Amino acid sequence: MASMSETSLEGLEEELTCSICLCLFSSPVTIPCGHNFCTSCLELTWEGLSGSFSCPQCRATFKSRPQLQKNTVLCKVVEQLQGRSGVGKQEEEEEEEASAERGGEETPIFCDSCLQAPAVQTCLTCTASFCAEHLRPHQDSPAFRAHQLCPPLRDLQQRKCQKHDKLFEFFCRQHGSCICSLCLLEHKLCHTSPLEVAKANAELVLKKKLVELHNQSERTAQLITRVKTNQSQAAETASRKRDLIRSEFSEIKALIEEKENNTLKVIADEEKRVYNKFDYVCGILGNKKKEIQSLTDQIEMALTEGDDVLFLKRATALQRTSTKDAYVPTIEMDQNLMHSTYQAAVNLKDTVKQSVPQCKQRKKVESTLSVGEVAFAAMALSSNEESSPSSANIIKRNANPPPVKAKPTAAPAASKTAGKKTRKLEILLMSSSPSVSFLSSPQQDKVLQQTQGTSQVEANTKEKKKAPKVAPTTGTPSAAAAVSNKELMESFMKKPREELLQYAANITLDFNTAHDKVILSDKYTRMAVSDTPMNYTYHPQRFMDCPQVLGFQCFKRGIHYWEVEMQQNNFCGIGICYGSMDRQGPESRLGRNSSSWCIEWFNSKISSWHDDVEKCLPNVKATKIGVLLHCEGGFVLFLAVGEKHNVIYKFKAQFSEALYPAFWLFSSGTVLSLSAMKD
């Protein structure tokens, strides 16, 4: 029974222990989260705080300091526990300490009067221990009431001053030792206090120390959390850089390893296009056959009808039903596309064969182009020479090198930057990839003349002669050219939709650029926003932060017109951008950089955006928006299809790169569809 009561008392003591000082509650109080603490411990914990008071146990925070109220029920339970088990617990602790000193041997403390019975109390005044029988005078006689009793102590000599043979009654803080009353004369200059006061002060100091350690532990935990956060951020940064590096090397590997597959893909796409048309025609013919068979069955059934009236009714209805002969349109493969694809690979191979030996000879000359510059020049010139949209789409979608600007001083500028190009361009050039670009013979001559170190005057003369074949520069146009471009733009602003349709272009969406929450459907002509991520595979051209997607087609030359229909919601943006626009970060959103132009619908508010500059526009009710891009004229028009004053906004710019249709969808429910402009 005794062991069971001790076990229950031990469990009760654990419940009645303060989590700060790890002792039984002293004047316990309860805070709003339900946890209890000693009043002094909680006061020390919250000392010096002006806000953000938190529970030391569950970390619950309070805006203002809670009003502390004493838990009277808990106080009574603690007092009862201390009254019932205080003496026994002290005895047990003393016995354990003595047992530890003696090496684990437990011997009882005997009465100093009879030397037989175990002692139950020790009188500090008499400096003797007594059993229950001999302790009776101390309990009954008034003469002993002033004597100080305590649990049995084994060695009372340790509590006496060895010099004066008197019990310790005071504590000297300077010397850190207990002294008797006669020692006070020797310590009159020291700060002394009674043992009870010294003990209380020492307990208070230790509790403060415990609170400080607790706070230090919390701060250390916070620092550990911060360090781990920084560690994870560093790992994330390194991982992101690794991904970027892998992306760069993946482009190199793609250009090297897929030098044949990219060209064959053009043939495969053309084959698929023709095959799909044949498949579609087969489906139409199949439906036509079913229609003829159904009519045949009806006629045969009518011929079996015996009733003259019913037969005539059915015959009359069947005679009115007519069928047309099946028609098969002419379906052929684009031979020009296939030949240009093959010829482009041959031209590029010849150019590389001629450029690589010359590049080795030019290593001794400082003011020459690097091999990478030759590759970039070749790709830029080829992109400028391509005139048909179908041929332009043959270029690899992910390889978007910056175009060469046709300035008279291009040759020296290129030579200065020769040393800054990376080795991947040399690898790209030596890989002889047939899908990098398309070079014609005049372009080969131009590249070779640049790489052979043609003089400044000769380069200027040749570039002036070939000015029509070079991409438009970003320099400021002359006054006459500005007036001409302005008149050209105004003439297009006045054109009706019927005239603009002659520049119509069918736009499809590029799956590799779609954000993880953008859904593409209807053969990549319809886009919407999903509430949950679609978990698309990683691609270096994919938008990472903004729900955006680009068109698959790109435009470097000519005039192009397409239309976008807003089916639901008006939280969206429609515009154009360079292929080099960032795919992640705050500048990857349309209009928030110098590489994109767009208009946005934010509910009823319409605004234009370019280079992070917003202009509010008048509201329009049109649900179909037309976009007219004039590459040579250097402007893009956004039109409200179906309204009288249909020009929403116009941008003027000297485009220096190929442009892609771009779309931004803000909230779920937003749906944009690309209109089919021509068959």
C-alpha cells in the first residue's frame, strides 16, 4: 500500500510541477491558454517585455499582458501534497544522499537517547536526534517549543561551526560560507543574512538563472530555426542555379544530340499535317457513306411496303432527299518546306566547314570574331532571310539567340565582345546542327567576310548594300522615317476589319511555355486557369511565377493580325513579347519589363503596360480583341472588334527581336480563345 501511495504521489507531483523552475507550484496562476506556472517564475519570464507575451510551454501569444489570477484549487492541492509527503520526501532525499556518500549502503539514524530506535526528528537546538518516544517532551513540554525540529539528520557536526562549536545561523555572501553567531564579529564588514533569507535569496537567484537559461534556450532555438531557414534558402539558391546551369547545358546538348532529329521533326510535322487532313477527309467520306447507306436502307424498306398509301408517302419523302457526290480536296505536302529544310542543313554544314578552319587561323589576331560570334551571326542572318511563317517555325523553339544589329560599326563591336562568348557556342558551331538556322549563299559570303577581318570601309559598304536583308536596328529613325511610320500607322488604324483579315495569322499556343496552372485545350487555341497545379514537366521556357503562355509562332518581318476572344471573366492580359523575356521573377510578368507590350483587363479597368509603366484607358465592352503587328513599321495595335472606334491602344517601338503573341490570365474562371482566322 505504501508503494502504491508513493507512486500516486509521484504522478501527482509531476502534474503539480512548474515547467519553468521544475519545482512544485508556488502561488500558482493560470494564463488564458490553460497552463499554470509559479507567479514569480512567470513574472521573471515576462519581465521587461512590452508586447508579444507568450506562454513558455505552448508558445501561445497574447496581444496584451494577461491578468494573472491565483489558482486557489491548485494551491490547496499543492499544500495537501506538501503536508502529506513533505516529511517523507525529505527523509527519502536525506537517506539517498547519505546512501550515495556511503556507496549505496542504507543505515538508519538512531535515537541519541536510547541508541536503539530509529530517529524520527532531529532537534537543531539540542543537536540530537530522537525517536518517537524520546521526542515526546519536545512536543508536550512548553520548554521545548522554541526548539527547531527537522527531519533526521545523520551528521549534525556538519551544521556546526568547527571554531565555536555552534550551529550555523547565518550565511556570508562574500565568502560563500555558513557562519555561526560568534563568527559575525569576524564578518562584520561582510554582507550576512540568516540562513532562511539566504536560502530564499539563493532560490530566487537560481530561479532567475533558470529563466535566463530558458530564454537563452528559446533564443538558441530561434537562431537554429533561422540558420536552418538560411541553409534551406542557400540550398534552394544553389538548386536554382544548378537548374539554370543544367538548362544552359541542356540547350547545348539539345543542339548537339538532336542535330538530326530537329530537321526530321519538320518533315514529321508536315507528314502529320497531311496525314491529319487525309484522316479528316476519310472521316467525312465515312459519314457520307453512312448517309448513303441509310438512304439505301430506307428505300429498300419502302419498296417492301404493301400499303399503297404508306408507300407513296414514304416514296415522296425519299424522292425529296438528295445526296451529293463525294468530294476529295487536293492534299499535298509542302515541297518548298521540305526542300528548304534540307537545303538549310546543307548550307549550314558548308558554312561551318568553311568557318571552323578560318576560326583556328584567327586565334592569333585580337580584333576578330570568335567562333560563337560566327554562329550567332549565321543564325541571325538566316532568321532575317526567312520570309514564310512556315519556314520560320522550323527554327528550334528554345534556341533564341539575339539578332545581329545592322549598324555600320558592327564588326569592331563584335570583335571586342569575342572573348566574352562562352565555349558552348563553339561546341554549337562544331556540332553542325541542321536545325540551328538557315543560311543562303549571300549570307555565307557575309559571315565569311566578317570572319576574315574585312576592313571597316569594306564592311560598311557591304552592309549598306545588303540593308534590306538585315533586321531593323534599334537606333533612332530619321525625321522623315518617323513621319512615314506615323502615316503608315494611321492608315492601318482606319482600315476596316475586312482589310486587316488579309494579314490574318492562325496562332497556336506553345505548351512548353505554359505556367503550371494554365490549361490548354481545343488544339492549343484555348487557355484557362486551374485551381490546382497541373504538374507540367520542367522546361527552360516555361513561366514559373505568373500564369502566362506564349504563342508558338514568332514574327520577325511582315504584317500579322490575330484575334482573341474573352469568354469568361475579365482578369487577363493580351500582348506581345520577345522570346528572351524572363520566365521567372517579378519582371517575368507581361508589361513589367522592356521586352513586352500588353493591355490588361482588371475587371472593368483597362490599362496598357510597357517597361513597368501603366496608362489607364477608356473602358470598352468588346469581348473580341484584335492584335495587328507591323514589324517593319515598328508598331502594334490593339483593336476592339465590333465597335465603331475600335482602337484601344497603340504601341510604337523599334523591335529588335522576334515577337511572340503573349497572354496572361489572373484568376480562376478566366478563359481566352484564339479565333481561327483562315483555313
